[in-house]
Amino acid sequence: MSNVIHVNDQNFEQEVLQSSTPVLVDFAAEWCGPCKRLAPVIEELANDFEGKAKVAHIDVDESKESASKFNIMSVPSILFFKDGKQVDQLVGLVPKDSLAEKINSLL
């Protein structure tokens, strides 16, 4: 079972901005090759940080409002949130170690 939380324009505030734990949000798209290659890494991170941080996925084509609000210009874009605020952002196919390091720095 996947620990990745699927967010959209309707539940973004509740799942991400109101979260009591840090959140990694993977902004991606179905048609994006690098996004598909990153998906298993996102899955692993969700399992690794279960109970400590949230790992979420959002489809930019289905959730244009959220993508626009956070100025997502290219995918994959990984945004990090803590206490309801965006604290960091990485763009492109990023190694798992780098993502885990960012999450750990927010814990």
C-alpha cells in the first residue's frame, strides 16, 4: 500500500498547509518522463518517513490552481513545506539522498 498522499486543489490546504508535520510535495504530470522516473523514489521516501513527514503527489494538469499558486513552471518540481509555509524547492530529477536530506533538515 502506498504512503504517498494524492493531493489536488480541493484538499491541498488541509493535507499540506495545515499539516502538523513537514510535507514534501511532488508536482508532476502524466506525460513527464522524469516525473515517471522519480515516482518510485517518491514512493520510497513516503515509506521511509512514514509517521515523521508527509510525502504528497499532485498532478499539475488536474490541479492547475495549486500549480499556478506556487509558480510551477517545469515538472517535476519538489516543494517542501513546514508549518504551512513553503521553505524550499528543487526542480528536476533529484537523487533520493538529496530529498531525504531536505526532509531530515525539516524534522
